[in-house]
Amino acid sequence: MKPFLRCLPLALAGLALEAPAFDVSVQRLKWEGRDMYEISVSGVVRAPPATAWTVLTDYERLSEFVPDLKSCRVLSRSGNEVVVEQYGTAHFLFIPKPLHLVVRALETPITSVDISLVSGDMKLYASRWELAALPGGGTRIIYSGRLIPDFYVPGLLGARLIRADVERMLAAVLARIESVHEQEARDAAGAGAKAAPQAR
């Protein structure tokens, strides 16, 4: 699977959290005679947008929890534009495929990240992460993308294989966001408990 999907953001730090639910759609279309895959994902976490944003844009730590992402390194940063290099592995029909991508991330804090291909093992790669605060608390996270691999993907099975990869990636990203949120809540509670005796 494409590294930035795996790069842009499963370490639960021992927490027993209920896995966040999400919906995934992958469609196989034709583009200039090649198979193009359109991806749409929507999920909800209890964490606020600021926490989700921190996890998604902490690029160099994404390999700690995203499946099959070997490394993720920031090459340059200029304002809200970040160039990131990723190395990962895709699995198609039990055959591992090393992947290398350089992508450009255009950040709009704390609402969206637009990803475009600079170079690597894709003919086409463009994606977008969106964060929307929910009225009752929490965040809706929307991921959309289009990709054309620069290597062979079985036509009839491609959408199914990519869907499975996306599901694993999203499960890891959403779980990490929830894990960070729970840690933030514990830290805040601990700080409040320490401050209480001093206020007496």
C-alpha cells in the first residue's frame, strides 16, 4: 500500500480502548487506460481536532504505529508546506512490494492536509485529510484519495486489496489519536490533583 496513506497518520500504550468505527469505500476506475483507485473514508474519534491534527502532522513518528511503514522523514518545511519521504511495504497476493514516495503536504491548521506526489512508486497520488469538530465533542476525520500504482496490481482484486490496506491504516491512525487523547486527559487530571492541595 502507498506509504503516505500509511505515513499520514497502532501503539495503544497498554490502553484497552474501544476501536473507533469508520466507513471505507474503494472504487476502481479507468484513467488514460490504467486502473485508478478512488478512496473515501470517514470515521469519528472522541479526541478534539487539535489532538487529531497533532498526530496526523507529526510525520516522523508515524512509522511507530502505521502498519508496514518503515520510515517517514521530513525533507524540508517552508511555511505550511512540508516535503516528506516515506519508505514502506505493500502486500499484494502475499508478495511484499517495497515502496518509496516523496510527497508534498500542504497544511491548513487545524482543518486539512492536502497531499500531492513529488516522486516515487506511483503514477498518480493525491489525497486529503479533513478534520471537523462535532457539536457534542470529538472529531469527524475524512480521508479521500486517488492513486494509480506504478507497478502491477491485479485488476479484479485490486480494489479489495487496497481496501484492506486502507482499513488497517485507518484503524491504526484512529486508535493512535484516541490513545493520545486518553493520555492528555490523564495528564490533565494528574495536574489538577497536584494543584488542588496548593489551593487549600
